[in-house]
Amino acid sequence: MTAQLPNLELIEATHRFPCSFTFKVIGDSRSGFTEDALNLIAAALTEDRALSHTSRNSATGIHTAITISVHLKNADEVHAVYAELLKLTGLRALF
């Protein structure tokens, strides 16, 4: 998947940090996809954070959609998380 990191100025203009930030991740249904996404987020942050998430498979079972919320301190942390999630094997969409 080819994607760009979101614009830092736009993130700062639309969010008041620190805040809870939600990431939507869609990828291939495979064993470990959700765990890999959560581990990549943890790796992007300099300290442990509580991650809240839900996941569901598509009706066909081909894809998994994950919604992940995490408390972030600033837009740079948002960038760091996006950069890590772009490394996710089987990633199809990231919001």
C-alpha cells in the first residue's frame, strides 16, 4: 500500500492535544493481524499506553477492520503511529 503521512498542521488544527486519537485499520484477515497492529502502535510510542480496540471480519471473511483508540500527547505521536502502521503486512487502508 502506498500512502502518505497525514499533514501535521492539519492534525494540530483539528485536535486539541493531549487527546484520545482513533485509528481505523483495514487489512487481510489473517491470524495475528490485530495483534501486529497493536504491537506496532506500542512500538511507536515512547511509553506504555492503554490501547482500546475493536475488530471485526468482513462478511466474506477476506478482510479485518480494526478501530484503535489511544491517548496521544501531540501530533508528532500521531505521525509516529501512522508511520509504524504503514509497515503492517496485509494493510489495505488506514484512516
